[in-house]
Amino acid sequence: MSIFFRDEKKIKEMLDDYFKRVDKCMNQFRTDMLRLIEDGPSSERVECGEIHSLESSADDLRRDIEMNLYGKAL
């Protein structure tokens, strides 16, 4: 029984981390969209690369979570 509890705890921690990454990505997107509205399409303050990096990081973690759920925990 302790094996399942350890896996469950690990997955919960991974999910918490995933949701934090998604929140950070959404906040950056919101900030950049407001900058675009204020400054127009030629705004130099928009960080599309940062959004891409955050989204990619969240996607990688999501895949790890799926692998743990389908391959190990279940």
C-alpha cells in the first residue's frame, strides 16, 4: 500500500507544479496581450518567446504526468 501512496503523492506534486506553470504562462500571455492593445502590433515589449518557453515546459511536464499515471501508478 505504501508504494501507491508514494506514487500518488508524487503525481499530486507534479500536478501542482503543472498548474503553477500554466498559471505563469497565462499571466505572461495576459500581460503581452495588454501590451499589444496599448502599444499596437509594433510593440517591442511583447515576449512571445517567453510564452513559448513556458508553454513548452508545461507540455513536457504534462507528458511526464501522463507517463506516470498510465505506466506506473495505474
